Amino acid sequence: MDVIGYDPFLSEANKAKLDPAVKIMNSNEEVMVNCDYLSIHVPLLPDTKDMVDADMIAKMRDGVRILNYSRDGLVNCDALLDALKSGKVAKYVTDFGNDKILGEENVIVIPHLGASTPESEDNCAVMACNQIKDYIENGNIVNSVNYPCLSVPRNGSRVTVISKADADVKAVAIAGMTGFNTKTRGAYAYTIIDGATEEEAAQLAALDGVVKVRFIG
């Protein structure tokens, strides 16, 4: 089986954990039009609502199987039902049932309980604790909902900066800083600077658009 996927927020650490045979595509559409089994794991946002609509389904392979364990609004139900009746989509499996698809042929609806097993709850608790600890001790952000995800191996002291995306944080980076990494997400940016001092952290805090600066010694 060939596995392809796309994640605009895939960290280098998680990318390194993938099997080398997994092929990373350049967009959601490139995945959807090139697979026989489409598994959707995407948040419901204004730009992802109805991402699987009639136009997208028409581009997909004939007989595609769609598995949606994310959110109901990602798939347009009217377009899906038309595609199921025509045979363009062979099966639809989801844990978000609604009145339109319940009882329809070739639709499999299961309970939305994947994260409710004892094993899943234990793993989630451990993961949350580890990620909070990593943020407190190293300033790394992993799996954030609202801020950019940025995780960098720590090399000595570091400064972390939360700022507006257009803030010129790099303007005060000086030669003594051994590392400068930044990522943006929406209106905000998150920056990790290794080798910076508390004095330089104060300089950064004075910049327009900077929301919060933290020095980690």
C-alpha cells in the first residue's frame, strides 16, 4: 500500500517519525485526487468547510472510499449522497452522523468515541503533560490550537517571543545569538532565539507588536 498525505503544520520532529515510504504532497487537493482511500483529519475552519464538495469529488478517483473522523462540515452531504448514488464514491465512513446520511446505502456511521478508551485518555494525559513541560522548560510549542507550532532542540539559554506577525523581531538579533527560528500562524508569530541574554530579551520586549517575551536560562 502506498501512503500519501499533507499537513501544513507538520513539524520536523513529527516528519522524522514518518515511515520513509510516506510521500508528503503539496496540498490537500493533491492528496484527495490521488488516493483510493481518503482519510480526513482536518479542523473545521471557514477555509475547510465543504472542502469535499461536488467539484472536488468530481476530481477524485472513481470508487474512492472516504473516511471522515474529523468534523461533519468538512464534507458536503448533498454532494456526497449524489456521488454515492452514482458510484463515484463507493463508501463513506464517519463518526459524525446526521439526518441526511443516517440509513443511506454505503454509509457507515460509528460512535464518536475514538478518544474515550482508557488507553487513549492515558496517552492524552501523558502527552499534554510532556508538552506543557517542554514549553515551560524549553519554550517549544507543539500541537497548539491558536499559536504557531515551533519546536527546536535547546542549546543553552534562550528567549521566546510571541508577537504580531508583522513585528520586526529579527531586527535586534545580534551576532552573539546562536540560533533564530520563527513561524507565523494567522496574525501571530512565535520566535525562539538561542544564545540571547536577559538584556536582549528586554530589547525585544520593547518592540512594537511584541506581546510577550520570556527568558529561559
